[in-house]
Amino acid sequence: MSNAHGKLEELKKKVLFTFLLLVVYRLVAQIPVPGVDAQAIHSYFADSGGGGLFDLINTFSGGAFKRFSVLALGIMPYITTSIIFSLLGEVIPQIQELQEDSEGNKKIQKWTRYATVILCCIQGYSMAAVFETFVSPGGARVIPDPGLLFRATTMITLAAGTMFLLWLGERVTELGLENGVSLIIFAGIAVELPSEMIQKMTLYRSGEMTGISLLTFFAVIIACFFIVAFVERAFRAIPVQYAKKVVHNRVYGGTQTLPMRVDTGGVMPPILASSLLAAPATFATFIPQNSVFRPYFETIQQSLFPGQMLFNILFALLIVYMTYFYAPIQFKTKKIAEMLQKNNAFIPGIRPGEKTREYLDGLLGRMSFFGALFLCVICIVPTIITGSQTRFGGTSMLILVSVSVRVMMNIQSFMFADKYEASYKSKGKYNGNNRRF
């Protein structure tokens, strides 16, 4: 009982520690960058409407971008550099060798942090230059005193904010319940959801939204939640036969399973596809009004606005492409085939080595097809049915559900391991004169 009580207290401490660090994250996200007119920037974004890359960045920064907070860049620069090094590992053999070695992996992590600082400085300086051009509807400048000093200060501040988030995420990973970076993105999205609910209810009360539309909206959100939760936990169990061996009167080996997720690509294909589609629309906002190219870019911006037919078609095609591109990075068939061969394991009916890799590539291709179809449905169909944009979109829903599922699974694993250890100790396998070890 004392051991169970101790484990329960440890779990409570993990939950409390995770919650407190997320509270710290949300408090720091409210601090604006020095030299910003908070009222002017609020008026500017309230008048400019939605769409474009700004909304995507704002979603993953938990609203910090449109407040021009010290955490405006969020954790995305680190994720971007991590993806770049993952892709380089597929192209450059030296980096791949480092990734497979424990000491080499530490070097990759160090390089990733250095690259994150460089990327933050570039993005911070560019963001400062862009925000200097913003003027609120009342005529007030968002940045009252623009110039090199403001840009340099903003660059350093935003880079420090991202590295602080990275440090915070590492502490959550070390002492909390789940990967800290995932939880930070989760918290940034989840904190914006109450305002979405209030906005829909306000539209309903003012008569701008009918009761049927409101019910349809909530029904679609609930259905998407259950569909995402089901698919995120679905996997294809590949049978693997290990050679049997006897160690200390115990038989090891036999038939086991190798899980392959249906949604192998995860949430990255929609994020990458959204970024690529949002870039032209965002670039169009910086074209001068008197430019001869302005009408053409406005046409592109309107055509690529979320919900439009052209946007949905291109979005679906990009999701399919990114799924087939990113899935092999997540599930490395060549490495798995080599690992199975080294451990004297094989898939029944398939020869070890190259044939195993070809078989896994075939399965991965079929899983990627269903995964891409699932992502297209989740990211596009809810918008078509509800006829409106929402923060409960496919990408946000995928992150919210997948992180929630992993947190619950971690809690269940923690409690199961506690019961397993307690049952072993109660039988005297660790303690007493008759212990077996």
C-alpha cells in the first residue's frame, strides 16, 4: 500500500509540474515585445481579417503572434530545423551515421539548437521589418519608433523567447507526462478554443448564425474528434518471428508483432501543405496598392483563401504528396529490415534483408494511401460541411487528439507498471529469503 501510495503521489507531482510549466508558458506569452503599441496591433489584426500564413503561425503560437509577444515565433523554428536535419540524414550518409549513434545524436541535437538560434534571428529581424509597415485603422503605427535598434532588439528577444520555450519543453519531457514540445503546441491551440466557442454562440444570439448551423458545427467537431481518436490509435500488426533461445531456464523469442500506424505521416503533412499554400496569399499582402501586379496577387489571394475550391484541391494534392514524402522518414523500412536481420528475426513468408525491405515498402505505401485519405477528409470535409473557418480545423484537431491520447496512454502505462511492480514484490521475487533474483 505504501508503494502504491508513493507511486500515486509521484504521478500527482508529474501532473502538477506539467500544469505549472504550461501556466508559466501562457503567462510569458502575454508579454509584448518592447516598442510595440498593443492597442494598435490589436486593431490592425481585428480589421485585417483571417487567412494566410499569419493565421497559421498565430495558431501554433497560441495567439502570441498577433499580440507580437516575446513568444511570437513559438516553437516552430526548432521543429523546422529538426525536420531539416531529418531530411539531411536521408541525403548525407555522414549525418545519418551520427543520428544512429548515441554520441552522434547529441551532436545533431546541439547543431539543431544552433541552427534554431540562427533561424530565429532571421525570422525575428524579418518579422520586425514587416510589423514596422503595419498601420491600424485609426492611423496609428503598430511600431511607433521603427528602426535598426527596434529590429535588433526584437530579433534578440524573439530568439530568446523560442529558446526559453525549448528549455521549458525539455523540463516537461524530463519531469512531466509527455514530450514537452508537443504539449506546448497543444496548450497554444487549446487556449484559443474557448474564444471560438464564445464567438459561435455570439453569432447565434445575434442572429447571424442559425440554430441548425450551430448544431451542425458541434456535430461535425464531435464526429471529427472520435474519428481522429480512432485512427490515431489504429495500426497494422506485422507478425515477426524471432529465433527461440533459452536463458536461465526461460525461453525467449517466438512470434511478436511490429506495429505500423495507419497515419504514419502524422500531423506534419497538413502543416507543411498549409505553409506552402499560405505563403503566396501572405506575400500578396505586402504588394503595394499602386503596383501593376496588385490585381493579379489579389486574385491569387482570393483563390487560395481557405474554403475555396482551388484551395481545397491544391490542399488535398499537397497533403497526399507530403504524406508519401514524410512517411518513409518516420518509418524507416531499410533500418527496420537490417535490425530484424541482425536479431535473427524475419517476417513469415518473407526472406530477410532486401525482400523484407521491399515488403515493408509495399505495406507503407498502402498505409500512406489510407493515411493521406484520412488527412484529406479531416482537413477539408469539416470546412465544406460547416461552411466556415474554425480553430477546430483538421491540423489543430490532429494535434489536440494525438497529444491527449499519448498523455492518457502514458498515465495508463505508469499505473500499469506500478501494479506490475507491486504484484512482483508481493510475491517475494525481489525481497525476502526466497527471492528469485
